[in-house]
Amino acid sequence: MEGPKAKQAIALEVKDLHFRYEKSKQSVDALNGVSFSCEAEKIHGILGPNGSGKSTTFKIISTLLRAQSGSVSVFGIDRDKQEKQLRQAIGVCFQSPSLDPILTVRENLWVQGTLLGLSSLTLSKEIERWLEKFSLTERSQDRVGTLSGGLARRVELIKSLLHKPKLLLLDEPTVGLDPTSREEFWKELRQLRDQGMSIVVTTHLMDEAELCDELLFMAHGKCVAGGTPSNLKQEFKKEYVYFKAEKQDSMMDSLKEVLNSGAQIDSHNGRVRIETKNPDEVIDLLRRDYRDQLESLEWDKATLGDIYRSKTGVSL
């Protein structure tokens, strides 16, 4: 018989963060009481569009900004009281490229390791290890400016791993990458997770959100929902019926009266979208009473984007 499961360590704990930007004599609340925690050895995604507060949260965790109030700890290391120790515990890959395009891959990594205070022997071993792991050994003498976006992103990732951090922070790490490069990048992240790395990723991309072990929805500077992708979908319990018709506006008005509050109806990409818990009933109604007007009729389950929009009122 198996004993009780050991409690999972907390890699990151954020409590009641507040941050306000002062812009042109006007205050803008970027964070308004953000609190969440991330278990170790998992990939945690922070999902939200620009302006949701995820990048500000990222900057505070990575010590680039100091919150007006609230606290952050990484494996129990206090961000404000032990900033130096916390920086040693995290690896950071920013959204904007931070590589020198004139230097070679190896030179970029050597500069980073030197700034991190690694000894020559340790740094040399770590560079060789990561270059081999990410299939970059043969490109190590190439100038970074000659690399594809996907290869350059791998070099950025190696930079953040040279000092063996406990927590890896990635801010929109695949922006600008083609689908194949993005897939390869996430393959590397999953391998790192499987080897014990704790990872936090900010993103606004639905396919990336699906790959996370846990998700946090952010909007308007607040955390609005969280959980695994599958649990978020199960809890939502709504599905969608889509149709196109000649007189869509009049059909929408008619359906709003017929369905009352039992469904939410709006326009979506040139079609009418009906959010409902009873898609079979809605489809039967459309086929029975509006068959002659229909040009197309489809049904689908809610995506994470649909769930985000429903919970926040904001589309991704």
C-alpha cells in the first residue's frame, strides 16, 4: 500500500501585488491585488492579452520592478529581503531579444556566464553541455545575427540556464517564431520540466496555454481564474453553436426572444455564435424553425479562449 503523497514544494508564491504606473499626470493601475502560487516541477502559464498585467507581474518577480505593496518568494527566498539570492535562483528569458548579433553563439554564452560569476571551468562545461543538448554545437562559432529565430531563441534559453536556476521565467518566449520553431521550443521546455525544472511562462497563445500543466487567467491587473486546462474546460460546461444566414441580425433578435436567458448570442467572425449548455436543443430549434434561412450550421466545444472571454469579458 502506498503511503500519503508528499506535499509538492512551492516554487513561486505571489501575494497581494499592487503596482501603479504614473503616465502624463495620470495614474494607471497595472496590478490590483495579484496573488497566486506555482508548484515545483511544473509548467505554469500566465494567460492574458497586452495590458492584463502579466508582463508587470513578470518584471516584479524577476526583480526588474519593485511592487508598491505585496510580496514575492521563490522557493522560500524573499524577493525584497534576499534579492541577490533570488536572482541566483531564477533564470529569465525576456520577450525582447537580448543576444549580441555580432558575437558568436559561444561568445554570447561566455559573456553571460561571466556576468553570472561562473568560474571558467564550470562555464566551459555548462556551455558544452547545453550546446549539445539543444543541438547547437555545430553552430557555436556562428554569429548570432545569422541564426534563424528558432535557433536564436534556443541560445536565449541556454543563457537563462547556465547557472542552474531553480525557477525558469519566460515572457512570451515564442513571439515571432514559426510554428515548427515554436513546437521545438516547447519540446525543450517539457524536457526541462521532466528533469525537475520549475517553469513559469507568460503567453497570449491558446495552443501554448494547452501545453501548460497549470494556467492562470489575468485581466485588468487581477487573477480571475486558474487550474489545469482540462479542469477549466470541464468546469465551464458550455458549448457553442455557430451558423451563417442571409438575415443574421433579424435571426439573432428572434433567437434572443425564443431562448431568453438560456443562451448567450453574439457575432463572431462573420457568423452568429450561441453559447449554451444545451447545444442539441439549439440545433434542433434552428433546423426546425429556421432551416430555410441557414447557410451553415456547426457545433463545437469551448476553447480556452472562449473560457477566458467568458470569465473576463476580454478576447485574446
